[in-house]
Amino acid sequence: MGPRRRGGRGLRAGEVRAAWLFAAPAFLIYLAFLLVPVLATLAFSLTEVDRLTWRTDFVGLENFLYIWSDAHFWRSFANTFQFIALAVTGNVGLGLLVAVLLDRQLPKVMLYALRFAYFLPVLVASALVSLVWKFLYSTDLGILNYYLHELGLPGPGWLSDGRIAMVSVVIMDVWKHFGFFMIILLAALQAVPRSLIEAAALDGAGGWRIFWHIKLPAVAPVLLFCITYATIGGLQVFDSVRIMTNGGPGDATRVVVLYMYEQTFGAQDLGTGSAAAFTLLVVIAAVTAVQFGIGRRLMRS
């Protein structure tokens, strides 16, 4: 027993050294491209940078107090959370619905073709998709308003009407990204033991009861991951809004990353841009922690 335990401890120590060896490149990349930029952003947010000489003066929390007193900053946060509410519901909800529909006894060729068709938009560059949808939404030349006019209906200003501009951007975002969540949720659904489903069916459970009492609890951790991932993506949305509306009309679609971009590169104020970026980082960490806390409680209950 003794030699076996000593051998076991030696093996575990070797595994630990091997793990650190294999993890070292990723850890160095993490330090270089994540931790160092975060610390640099925090440093810049506490300074005022001269654009010509790159001289930095420490100003404490002045940049934070400036953006926190700016109504445009809070409007951008409100728009961001509006985008998240719509996009997370659309992306994860539609992804789960399609995954459930595909989790059936379909011919393999048809199943692979449908998977590819739904996942294809995820592979296309976001900037290209945004340009295509901007053309589709065009009030005068867009195909959507063309068919609405053919039906005798007035075509709305998809991107020029502040009441629906954010919804228009979200529709494009859902079209592009729901296939990603569909693939993840479909894999989780197909991992549910078929014996449980067959036993429930033999006991007379219908499709809805099997989904609600067996499949949904089984994929709950994956569903929580999808919601958290989609929420973090929503907090970081930028390129589609920048290309399709540039934050307009007015402030209707200005999101917090676009505000940060405008402060940093538009106003050439690196300090306030960094303060906005660091505030966003804190919000992302807080939202993620809350979501994981709620998820743990739901799974325990």
C-alpha cells in the first residue's frame, strides 16, 4: 500500500508539472493580451493624456466622474441592456427551438444540411452581414420595403425610425448568431440518455412533458452558459451598430462600446474612453456573477 501511495503522489506531482508546462503558453498569452491591457486601461482611466506629446497627468477619478455625469453614457448603457434583453431572448430562444425541432429521427443527410444552413451565417464576417442587412433595410432601395409596397403596405424606416431601429439591429444579430447556440443546445439535447426518454414515453408522457421534465433540466447548465455567453456578447456589441446606424437616429442605438469608441477615437480623449471601458468591464463581471448565482440556485431547486 505504501509504495503504491508514494507512486501515486509522484504521478500526481508529474501531472501537475506537465499541466503547468502545457498551460504556460496559454497563460503567457493571457497575460500579454488580456491582463496587461486591462491594467493599462485602468492606468489610462486615471490619467489625462496629451495627444501630441503623450504626456500623462494623474487625475484620479476625474474621468469616471465625467462619464458618470454624462447623460449620453447612461443612455448608451440603457440601449445596451435593451439590446441584450432582445438579442439574448431571440438568440437563445430561437436556438433552443430549432435544436428541439432537429433533435428528432431525421435522415442524416437532411440533419446535416439543416445544421449547416442554420450555422452558415455564423461563419460570415459580422461587418459583411451588417452591410447586407443595411441594404435590405434601405428605405428606398431595400428589398423589404419593396415587397411591403407591392402588398400595399407602407415601408417603415427600419434604421431611421428611432422606435424600431434597435429592433432592426437585433433581428440581424439573431439571424447571424442563433445558429451558434442551436449547435451547442442540439449537442446537449442529443447527450440526454435515450433510455430516460423511452422510459417516460412508455409511461405515457407526451412530447411536452418529456421536454419540460427530462430534456430541459438536463440541458439547464448548457442553457445557462448560452445565456451568459450571449449576455457578455451583447454588452460588447459594436461593429453591427457602428455600420448599420452609427448610434442613430439621435441616441436611439448608441451602445456603450460605441460611446467608448467615440470618446477614444472621436474626441481623442483616451482617459474618458478608458474609464468607460473599465466601467463596462466591472458591469460585465457583475452581470456574469449574478447570472451564475441565479443559475446555481435554479439548478439546486
